[in-house]
Amino acid sequence: MYLIYLRDFSLTLSMKSIIILLFLSTITHLLFAQEEINKLTLERENLYRKYKETEGLSTGLFGNRSKDDLQTSIDALNEIIKKDNEILEELKSIQEDSRVEFTNKYNDLIQQNNELSQKNRELIELSERHKGYSKENHAILEATEEKQVLFLSLTAIFGLLAIVYIIKYFSLKADMKKLMKSSN
């Protein structure tokens, strides 16, 4: 019975450990991924600042924006769009990596759970077998004790009969000697 409680405790402890490790590895992965996102976001902010600077350019006639000023703004916006696409791709990659990692770890947990369940069944089977052996051993011990009691009882009875026989023998022998002396 205590063995079953110990087994349940160890199963619970190991499952908790596995879940904690899964959680910690996911957090670590997310922290590294967050660093990459932060780096890309800083690069985008720098590009946006450059774009804002190009918006302020007015090198054209009468202080207006020239065709080159507009092209510089368009180029800056295109760079921002490229960076936004990089950020989106990184987010998709992180999401896919997280999904794959979660799926793999989930499958690992299922496999470990199945292995633990199998070991649990084996442990219960061994425990039941042990109970059966204990009952058999108990029955054998009882039978052996009964045989020993019977043997000791028979030995005591035969010992008493031998003592009675010896006493009777010597008593009869003494009576015979007396009879023989009195007949002579």
C-alpha cells in the first residue's frame, strides 16, 4: 500500500518536473526571440527617424520639395516596409518555432506519460503478484507449523508411551524376580 503511495508521489513529482522544464525552455526560447524582435524594432525606429528627416527636406524651388526629396522619402518608406516585413517574418518564424517546439514537447510528454503508465501497470502487477506470494507463503507456513505441532505431539505421545512401557517393564521384571525368589 505504501509502495503505491510512493509510486503516485514519484509520478506526480516527475510530471511536475517535466512541466516546469517545458515552461522554462519555452520562456527561454521566447526571450531569445524577443531580443531579435527588439533589435528589428530598433532598426525600424531608426529608419522611421530617417524618413521623418526626409519629410523635412525642401530643396526645390521656392522651398518646395523636389523630385529627389520625394524619391528620398519614398526610398525611406520602402526601407520601413522591408523592415516591417522582416519583423513579420520573424514573428511568423517565432510562432512556427514555438508551435513545433510545443508539439514536440507535448509528444514527448505523452510518450513519457505512456511509459510511466506502463511502469505503473507493471508495478501494480508486481504488487499483486507479491500479495499472492505472501498469501501462498503464509499458507505454507501455517501448514508447516501444523505439521510441526503434529510431529511434536506424536513424539511426546510416543515418548510417554516409551516411559510407561519402560516403567511397566521394570515393574514387571521386579515382580517376576520377587515371584521367582518366593517360589524358590
